[in-house]
Amino acid sequence: MLIDMHVHTTVSPCSRLTLEDILTHSRRRGLDGVCITDHGSMAAAHTLREGRQPDGLYVFFGLEYATPEGDFLIIGPFDELAPHLSARRLLDRVAAAGGVAIAAHPFRGGRPVREDLIREGRCRIVESLNGRNKAAENRAVDGWRRRYDFTECAGSDAHCLAELGRVRTRFGQRVETRGQLVRALQRGVCAPETADAILAPAAAGDSPAWINILQAGKTRPAAHVSE
């Protein structure tokens, strides 16, 4: 299954991507599922039933949580979290609830994830490929790969329709509920994947990170992951 693990709707003030556009275009872009991760909110979950949609798309809800020590995609058995938590308190609460935390765009300029959280194993899942990152920001994860053991996933970080599905995560098992998504991430049966290179760049200037990484052969093989 191919799931875009990092998608914003207009619930996020910085996003122009509507829930209607996500539902209309995701399957056309080869996605089996999307995880809605609005900034600090799961309000979109009040407007759409989670799970399988009429066209076969699976929609899951999480949120993106900002801390002084980095941003995290949070998925688990909760609808909201207390605001203004430190990364350590956040990660402890998510783990205690049986959820997962993903280090989002960990090397993005000005918003890095603290390395000690990875080194100590407090966060064991890393968004190693982010569709809005610069190529160098995605490649910087290579250093962590050499030093630490963690599960990798990918998300477009879409804020507009052009970005939806540009990078995604391939799961090696069926994922139909939020609980199954959490367990698949905990087991590590997933790998980052880029969209086809026929997609046009999302913006002028720097080439999209997924194109540069694909050309450089930096994506990790996903031989252990199959549908």
C-alpha cells in the first residue's frame, strides 16, 4: 500500500489544500491512503469519517505537533494533545498511549529535530524523505542512518494540490485503520518512495528534493516491503 503520511488541509492556516481535493485526486495519483496531519489540530476528523472512502482510498488522522526541539507527526488513539509540551514530554505521552511519533523533516533549516531524541531511542521513526524539503535537507538523514537504528517513512507535506503524493510511504501489509497504521509503523514494515519523475516541479527555483535524491540514488531500497 502507498500512503502519503504527511498531508495538510485548510485546517492548517498555511495550507490551500482542501479535503475535497484530497479525496478527488489521491487515487488518481496512485495513493491507497493519506494521513491528514494538520498543525496542532485534528479538526478535519470531525468533517469526514476515518477509514475507507467510497473510491477505496483510506484516510487516517493524526496531527503535526511543534516543540522547541523539533516537529513531530503524531498518530495514535487520541483526538487532541495538550499544547506547549516539550519534545520529551510529548514523546512520553504518545508512547504511554500506544501511539507513534515521527520526526518530521528533521533537518529542515531553522526547525531541526534534536539528535539526542533519536540517539536515545525516544523517537524511533523518521520522516527521511519530505516532499517540501530541499535536497540537502533530505540527504542530511544519511548521517543518522550510519549511526542509529530507526524506521523510515515519507510524506509530501502537501500544502497545495500540486504537492499531494509527490513522495509517499510503501507499506508491506494492508493498513485499513488508524490502529493498523500505528502497528505497521511500530513494526517498521514500510519504506520511503518517490513519485514518478514525470511530475512537474512544485515551484520554480530549486528542484524538488525527491527529484534530486532519485537522481543521486539516495533512496533506500525497499526490497523487504511488498504489497
